Amino acid sequence: MAPDLTHATIAPDTPPKEAPPRRKFRLRFRKAGDLRLVSHHDLMHVFERMFRRADLLLCVTQGFNPHPKMVFAQALALGIAGLNEILEIEVAQPLDAAEIHTRLARQCPPGIEILSVREIDVKASGRVRRAIYRLPLPNRIDDLAQRCATFLAQTECWIVRSRPNPRRVNLRPFVHELQLDGDCLTMALWVTSTGAARADEVVTALGLQDVLDSGAVIERIELEVADELPPGTEDAPLIQGAMQETGTNDRTAPAENLRPTPIISNPLSFDS
């Protein structure tokens, strides 16, 4: 028998739950002093704490392990000061850039300073093109200009990295500019999808390891983001073949002999 729908009650349409406002902001901040010795992972926790204390509600990712939508343009190596770093956040509140700047500035621990906050498109992403580093030189090095010119004139400068996997890296393609600015060395390094050079590796390749050992601190003074550059600006080059897996942790082994060494000749032929 068909059900009697004469007196059926139809529930009114339930309006869909409104999505929270979603706005994206790009923060420029300074990380210096003793805080340069804080790891990137710990720096993320520092900012999460700042957001909570500033009463900022960040959008979160979906899934079983949601986390705040905050992305650093490029992680900063331990011990290097960052004078103009970039952090992008998505906020689920109708706040403007000035209000976010004011709230965060009140919560900064010693060593962090919020330089600027500006709103960007929610689909925008801070793709770094170059990283600019500076090394203060406590003493004059007479032949440093010649060292820089020699480095830029060559096509290869191979080093060996042991982490995360053993590999040989050709630093030269990643180095765009080396300049002497008064008592400082400025290094402009390409940041590409195939990798990048580390500032301390370039400093060592120039024979300046003793400067670092004496206590000099490398500073990252600028991150060039693609969408902030004028139209027609040269893009980062496509660098291939500059990183080669070695399969060994032996930094002194010749390149042709960099092979993994088996513990036993055959995993099935050992004495029980």
C-alpha cells in the first residue's frame, strides 16, 4: 500500500552553513639575534603561538591531521639571520592587513620583528626566484675580488653533501652574482625547482671558512618573489645535472669510486 502523504510535513529548506571568510596575507618579518639559532620547525611553533596570542583565527587544512595554513617561502638554515623573510597565512576573519600587523607586532618575542603585511590573492604563492645573502668581513681580504672572479669564470665547483642523502653538487650554476660591498660580501643565489646552493657552501668554496669560524654571521637580506618582480624580469634558469647521487658518506672518496659498500657479499650466505 502506498503511504498516505496527505498530512505529511515537509521540513523547510535549511540554509547552507556559510563558509568563513578566507583572506590571504603575505608577511615580511625579521629573524635575528639569538633567535637565528632556532630551527625552522621551532620557528613554526613560535608563529603559531603568536597567532593564538594575537587572537588570529587561521584557516586549517582538511583531513585527519589539520594544521594552520601558513607557508614560509623558503626555510632558513640554522644560524643564519633572516632580515626580510616571507610567511604567507590564510585568515578566517574579516581583518585587514593593518590590523593583523598591529596584533602580531604586540606578540613578537625578542629576535622577531614584523616588517610588513599585505593582502594577496588566495591563489597566489610566494615562489622564490633568488635569495640574497650577505657576509660581513671583519678583516680586509685583498684578493677576495679575484677569488670571486675566478669562481664566476669557471663552469664547475663540485662539493659533496652528506644529508639528507649523499650527493655531489655543482655549486656554480646556482650562483648568480658575487659582489663586494664595502666590508661585506653579497651573494645572489638562484632558487630553482632542481635545488639551490647554500650560502655557507659558497663561502667555503671561496676559501672564507675561517671567517665563519671566527664568529661572522651570514645574513639573508632578501628573498625575491616572482610575483613581486617587474614584468619581463629574467626567470631562474633551468639547472640540470648539478646534483648527482653518490651512495656513500665518504667525503674523500673519488667521484668514480663512490659506490655503496655491502656489509656482506651476499645477504643469504652468512654463518648462522
